[in-house]
Amino acid sequence: MAGVAGSRPGTSPRRPGLQRGSPRQGEPPVRPWVRRALVAAAVVAAGAGAWVAAGRPVPAGLAERLPGPFARLVAPKPEAPKDAGKPDFDVRVATAATETVPVAFQYTGVIVSPKDAALQPRVTGIVTERPFEPGGTVRKGQILFRIDPRPFEVALQTAEAQRQQALAQLAFAGAEVERTQPLADKGYASEQRFQQLESNKAVAASRVKEAEASIARQKLNLEFAVIRAPFDGRASISDVNIGDLVNENTSQLVSVVQVDPIEVQVALSLEDSEAVRGALAGGKASIAVLSAGGQEERQAEIYRLDNRFDPRTARRLVRAWLSNGDERYLPGQFVRTRVQVGTEERLLVPTVALSAQLDQRIVWSVADDGTVTMVPVETGEAYGDRTAIVNGLKPGTRIAVDHLQLLRQNQKVGLRRDDPAAEPRAAADRRAANEAAPTTR
């Protein structure tokens, strides 16, 4: 059976004028813009559904593009009218109060031992004993090292023998002078002979003194062969062991430092040193050593204010005795100190109540009716969790201490006070915080 002309064998002939995507015969054609509109509406509806399912309000621009039924479904609910007299929110308040605080300065001090001895051998020899524990506590007079004494014992015996010889020579020379003097007086002995005998006697006497000095020297060497602790303290680690050869005045054996009491030194500025000098005259100056957290650990007794300033640092040293029976502090250790010179009255507010507007520190005062007002202030030192107000605020002013970022001028807020039972604890905390130093040097 012959196929349609122009078609391949085995394929059905394509109906003329009918193409893929074309409407079927008898149906009206779909316009392209209608199809695009339907797709866009489906996308917008799907997006609005996602926002609603997430519990979030549909943006106004998206809601406007939805068909009427969808727009009404996702439209936000109308807000209830706001009560103009009701506060926006509650804030916690505190009252600016005047309290007695210490006048003090914080400095970094250094622990110094009042006695620090580096022990060296005063004789040359072999170490035979080391009867102490390196790094341990030692007592005054305790033996630390012994050097072989035998060479010095032999030298002492030699010196004693030399003294005996010199004494014998002195006795003989003296006898010669006594025998010759009567003869010289009568002219039977020459004057030159008599003077020679007197000279021999003087030489013999000097040799006796020389021998006695040698004996004293050898006795000192025997004494120096035993090295003792010069005072109570703590010994350092020693690298000298038994059998080592040590040389006179060159080898360091060990160092000993006094640790109780110990000294704390603080370098003060000109202004603060004058304050300390005035307070010392009135017996009000003191130094406290602080912990890493700023808490007082130990009191030190000031005993000396240096008589000059260091021209390199423009600082003046103050020295204080520090009880150190537990050896909590060791020489060379840096410590935080508070130098207190008296007390004064300061207006204090919680530090959390302070905020900034450009380069100005401010607080928000709260009136009885809840109206907030911005108050510029000048701040001073910090005392624990509170800060001194130098200017701009009066005692008794009520200020906000939270929600500071939300506050606006003349805004109405509610007042929320702390638990009254917590006030005694807060007062105790404030007293402890007042001991904190205001300024670090």
C-alpha cells in the first residue's frame, strides 16, 4: 500500500497544521501571557504559604500581589489601640547615694628581700660536705659546706713551729744584748757591736710577730673552710657538689635570702608620694597586697619613704614590711598593691547604669511618674561594681540600670525594684567593693 508522498515508510502521516503544544481541534488557543500569569500567581501563593507556615507575617508587597481570597487569608490582624497612659515597659532602678570610700591608689609593687647574700668560698679547696637541702630553709649559723681542712691544718702547724723558732731566736738575741751592754758601758765592747746585737733582737721580735700572724691566718682559713648561713632564710638551688674544687672569691656556692619578714617596694608618682608623705605624718597611710581578683590579702607596714626621686622614672620608692611566715611571697615577685592615704565622701552609682552618647557619659533619671530624662555626668574612679560621679548628678536621684538601649527622652516606663531582702547582702558587697583600688599605676 503506497504511503503518503514525502513520509517515511512505517510512520503515520502528520496531520497538516497540527504541531506539539498547539490546542486540540475545536479548543480555543491559550495565549502566552495567560500562561505566564498563572505561573506567577502560583509562585506568589507558594511564597505566601511558606511565610504563613513559618508563623511570620506576609510582607505587604507580597500580599498586594495575591488574588483577593489569598490576600484576605494572609492579611495581618489589625492592632488594638494603644493605651497612651500605660508605660512601654518596666525598668529596674537604683538610687545615687553618697558613701565613704577609701582614697587609695593601685600600683604594681615588687617583693624584695631585705637580706640577700651570695656566698662564695674564702679559701680554695675541695668540698667534702654539703649538709643542707638546696632550696630549703636554713638557720643562722647552720653549716652549708665544708672544704677539706687538712691543708690548712698543716699550714697552721708550720706557722706554730715558725713561731717557736722565732721565739728561740728572740730569746738568744735578748741574752746577747744583756751580756754585751755592761761591757759596752765600760768600753770593753764596741758601740757598733752592741748596736748589731740590738738589731738582731728587734729582727727576732718581728719574726715572732710574723709567725703569730701566720698562725692567725691559718686559723682563719680553717674557719673559712666551714661555710655557714649568715641569717635565717631560704637557700637557693646549688650546683656545687661534694668533690668539686672551689676557688677563693670566684665560685658562688649558694645564695640565701630572708623571707620573713619581707619587703614590698612601690614606686610612686610625685603627686601620690606627696599624699603618702602627708598621710604618714597623720598615721593614716597603709599598703595592702591584693589578690588577682582585687581582694586584700595582707597588710604591709610602711617604714620608709625614699629621700629622692629616680631621675629615669620620676618615681619615689616607698618601702613596707610584709609578714611572710607562710612564704607566700618571694623576692622578685610582682604584686598588686593598694596604697591608702585616707577616706572621703563620694557619690556612687551602679556602673551598669552608665551609657554613652557620642563622647559624653550619661545616666537616665526616672521621675516619680515614670518619665525618663537623659542626664550627662562626669565620672570618677570605679569602686567594685560602682562608679563615682564627680559632676552632673545629685544624691537621691533615681536612675535606670537596665534596658538602657531602649530608653528615649521623656519616655514613660514602669518601675521595678530589687528584692528588699537582697539589700543587706548588696550593702555588704558594696562595703567589700569599696576596698578595691580606684586607679592602677
